[in-house]
Amino acid sequence: HRLIRTWQYKIDFYIALTEFARNKFGQGGLPPEKLVVKPNFLPTSNVQSSGVRNHVLYAGRLSHEKGIQTLGQAWRGLSLSSIPLYVAGDGPEREVILQLELEKVNVRYLGKLDRVSLDEFIIQSRFVVIPSVCYENFPMSILDSFRLGVPVIASRIGSLVELIRDGETGLLFNPGDAADLAAKVNWLWNHLEESERMGRAARLEYE
């Protein structure tokens, strides 16, 4: 296909989900003039907030590249001992989360959730955490959160830097740095008005 230049002549357009992904595909050899950005999308949810936002949420695959070890290290620290973390999803590092529960760390494992249940846990959360240590394209967990007016704390890596405006729709921390993650979680948890302001900005970003 490289020899007969399939990618240049047989394709009309390539769709990338973010500018970050578009640039990476261009670096990989795809023709830049045929690369367009169309972000992920979701329909508007009918879930209504109860006004109670009493936990932090991680929702996604439980695997190394998603930063599950960083998440666990952050919550083992004393600074987050009073902040409840709910974890939804499944994967090869599920035992990391189950071990946290056994150690009486303030973590609750929810398992895999259906769409309605996930929306309810998101809208009841103060904010969502995405601690990835790999490049992300356009995580649906960001879109889910923004759609429901919930800010996101995420790693400063890949497209996450593009999708989350630091200090506006959430906060960014250094990838793999559990201490930095803990500091950002602690700050936003203890600044409720800022969290609510970021949530409103996140909803506008979704719209």
C-alpha cells in the first residue's frame, strides 16, 4: 500500500478526533490536506442533578496505561484519606482497586456500569479523574463529564491538554505523578465554588 500510495490516492478524507491526533497522523505519513477533525459527541442526557456531589469518580478501563497505579498511590496518601473515590470499569488491574478496598483506603469499586447508572454516578461526583500515562485520543469519559456539567482532573499528556482548559473546565497534573494528582484533587475538593464554576464551563464546552 505504501508502494502504490493507497493512502494518498484511494482515500477522500481521514477523520481525527482532536488536533493532537491529526498532527500525529500527519507525522505518520498521512496527507495533511486530507485530515479533518470531528470530535466525539453524545446526545444530551435527561439525568438531573440531586445537588449532592459527594465523591470523586474514575470511569474507564483498569489497566496500566490508564494510570491506575498513579491513582492508587495518590489515594493511599493521608491528604486524600477523607475524600471518597468511586471506581467504575474493569480490566487487568482491577486487583489494584480491590486491594485498596481491603486496605480500608477510601475507595469504592463499582464494577462495570450501564449507561444510565454511569450517568448517575458522574452527576453525583464533585469531579472526574483521568490519570492516563499514555496518549489519549478523545476519552468518552471527558465527554460524559462535560455533558453532565462535571469538571475533570487529567494528566497533562496528549490530547488531554487540548480537551481540558486548565483552571477553566478542570485541572491538569503531571502524568505519573501521584503527589501532583493528590494536590490537585485536594485543592479542587476543598474549593466547591471553583468546582461548580468549572462544571458550568465544562457544560458550555460540551454544547
